[in-house]
Amino acid sequence: MAAAAALARLEQKQPRARGPTSHESIRSQVRKELQAEATVSGSPEAPGTNPVPKPKEEGSTHLAVPGVYFTCPLTGAILRKDQRDACIREAILSHFSTDPVAASIMKIHTFNKDRDRVKLGVDTIARYLDNIHLHPEEEKYRKIKLQNKVFQERINCLEGTHEFFEAIGFQKVLLPIPDQEGPEEFYVLSEAALAEPQSLEQHKEQLLRAEPVRATLARQRLVFRPSPLASHFDLPADFFSLTAEELKREQRLRSEAVERLSVLRTKAMREREEQREMRKYTYTLLRVRFPDGCLLQGTFYARERVAALYAFVREALLIDWLPFELLALGGQKLLEDENLAFNECGLVPSALLTFSWDAAVLADIRAAGAQPDSSVLKPELLSAIKKL
């Protein structure tokens, strides 16, 4: 605002100024205005900076949500962000006692972070199994030399691959090598496994189709009574935390702030900067206000699509098959089939939206001489309603 005011005053004073002299005077005046503003406000930030808002402490009783939580898909446990990996690892390892094939597949896809290496290793294992399936009479395809270069570079380097081979029926055996002193270690498929080729084919397909086991974001669904604080959000640190790399980037952006403010920017430039600001957030807290004033709240990834919010709202409706609309502040209609993320719509790190039935539905209801019911949420949600 200070920069804009300075530019406006300078434009009035120097309408015909051109060239480097005018540009430098604008730049100097902007710096002075920003320094004056920082002095008046007592802000310790450098002039021209755009500091990240400081979140409330998580011990505060006024937080809109206690933090960001996740659900382990294997155990159903609710986890903090720093607990996710350890809990999933433990759950996968404990799964070996009941289903070693499934557990080893989960281990391969989850414990190894390099997705390209995982794909290469999985495809190589699939080729081994295809050779056995296509040439069941060929003994050479039932043996895999562990010191083979391909095996070492593509398979041995991945966690879980040895457990997978053993779970589907391979056994480690020392076999002699012609013209070589001493035996070498091989995986050899057992006769029992060879007698069930359809099982090998199923295990191969299971391995190829599998995805990493990831904790899912817990929506932390809450319903609040009507409140004048509906658009007031006090967010915990999880919504604002930045990695070391992001902090460096933030510092770099701050150092460029005076430069950005001291030149006249086009609308496209401003929109690009706004989008860059929106990408700083990983999560967003959304509230939907219903006709009776009640509020439905949930946590989402900032890059989730608008369709996820529609699904979340529909799950809470007493009549979930009727079409409805969601409006952002200013009356902007969010379309369910539009492939937009929340950060692309400006709905981060928090936002309040308004629910309304589809206009055609409302017209039909009123034409029938009835009025739409103002209470649209499921009774079990209303029974657990809270005060905001």
C-alpha cells in the first residue's frame, strides 16, 4: 500500500518524467515509504518484505483445528505428520506373519523412494516370472544367479525383493558353476511353486499393480453452530511450516521485494506472483455454511481438486443425491467438474464457502408449493455439533 501511494504521488508530481532519472526516483521513494511504514509499525522486518503470518501455538484453545493428522490405511490409527513413516513401516513388517507375499510387495513399493528404480526392478522380476510361465519345462529359467549383474543392479538394491522371492516359492541354494572353483548362490523355484503356475502369474500381476502405502489426510470433520466467527480462522503451525529449502526461497523472495514493488507490473505479472504465494501452502482448512447457518469444516491438501470438497459435503447431507452449488467469497461459483485445485482458486490456507441447492431444484420445490428444509445435514452430525 505504501509503495502504491508513493507511485501515485510521484506520477502526479512528475507526469512527464522519463528514463533512468525518473525510475531511480521512484525506486528511492518506494524505499523511503516502506522504511517509514516499518518504523511506524515497529516491524523488525526489512523494508518491502512480505512476512509469513505467524500461526498460533498449538496449545491455544482457540485453534480452528488442533493440527494436521493422517490415517494409516493398514491399521486405521490417527497419526501426526512426523509419525506417518514409522507407523506404516511397523504395520507392513507386522503383516509378514499373515500374508508374506502382500507384505513384501508393500515393502518394495513403499520403502524404496526412487520410483524409477522401483519400476525397473519390478519389471525385471516380472520378466523372470514370465520366462518361467512361458517355458515351464526349461530348468534354466527357474534359477536366478544372485551375483548376476542385472540382479545386483536392479533387484538386490531394493528393500523387500528378497522377501518377495522367498514368499512366492524361491529358495536360496548353493550350486556349482562349470569351470569355476566353488559354488555360487542362486534362487531356485521349488517344485511346489512350479506346480501352481497360476499363483505365480497372480503374484506377478499383484506386484505390477501395487502402489506405495501412504497415510491419507484425515479430514477431521466438524460441525459448528451458526457463529459470527465463521470466517475467522486461527490455524496451527502445521499449516504454515516451511522446510529449510522453502525458508531459503522465502528469504530470496523477500530480498527481491523492493525490486518488485518499485516497477510498474502488468496484470499477468501480478497474477503469477499471487499464484506463487498460493503454492507456499500444503494444506487448507475449509468451512461450508449451510442455509441454517451451521458450518461444516474439513482439512484438505492445497492441491486437491474442487471435486474433493463436493464429495466431502455430499457425504454429510441428509439427501445426498440432489444437486447443489458451492460459492466462494464474492459469489464465485465452484464447479464440481472443473479441474481446479484449491490453491488455484485462492482457497488457501483457509476459506469460507456457502452451500445452496441447485437453482432448478429450488424452483421445482417451490413450484410444488413447498419450502426447502433449512437443515440439510445428517442427524448424527448435528448431534455432535460444537460451538465455534
